Amino acid sequence: MNIDGLVRAEDAFAAAGGILHDHNGRWIIGFTRYLGNCGNCVVLDSELWGIKGGLKLTLDWRFERVLIKTNSLEAVNIIQDRDRENSNSAL
């Protein structure tokens, strides 16, 4: 699963999306999610929403093994961190 999220600075447009592919890199399904025009959103929020959406899709398709690829080390660290009190994310 490849995930990406964005927040456009000039108008606060936020979206996330990604693709699911098999172990050979063949495309299975893609998805996008419009997150709204949120003035207080940061890219990390959209990355996390993308990961959540991708994981929901993998559950819907009943995949048993999933590798998540994201360019957001901060999102990975938040997911791996067991101490959620330090996170400002709504997720």
C-alpha cells in the first residue's frame, strides 16, 4: 500500500489517497479522500487519514499481510508510539 497526503497552503485544501498493489507491484485498487478545507490541518493529518483509509480498504478486501509505504516518518513514529498523550492528531 502506497499512501500520500497533502494540504495546499494557499487555500487549505486537504486530501489523501493511495494505491494497493500486489507483491509484484501490480495495481489492485486506488482510493482518494477529500478531507475538506481545514485551516488548521497539517500534512501529517492528511498522511494519517490516508493510512487509515488504506487500512480500512485492506480490511474490506480481506488482505492478510500489508506493507504500508509512506514518505512521512512522523506518521510512522506516531503509529508506533504507544504513548498517545504526546500526539495532537484527532486520529
